[in-house]
Amino acid sequence: MKKLVLAAALTAAASTAFAGSMADPVVEPPVIEEAASSSSSGVWVPLLLLVIVAGAAAAA
């Protein structure tokens, strides 16, 4: 009976001892979204490449 009481007392003491944590809280940084650019700006590079390839093919 004494072992049962001792085990219960140690269990109660151990559960309250680990109730908190000393670790720093994890805080996520705020999400910053960039302003969307127009899609036409990405079209010029492939079109320029196409013109260069067509010019090289016509010259050959």
C-alpha cells in the first residue's frame, strides 16, 4: 500500500513539474506578397528570341 501511495505522489509531482516549457515560443513571420506585374512583360523575351531565330534562318 505504501508503494502505491508513493507511486501516486511521484506521478503527481512529475506531471506538474513538466507542465510548462522553457522553450521560446515559435512566432511565424508575416507573409509579404509582391505586387503582381502585368503578364505582357514576360512576352517580349520569347518574341525577341523568335525574331532572332527567324532572321538567322532567313539569312542562311
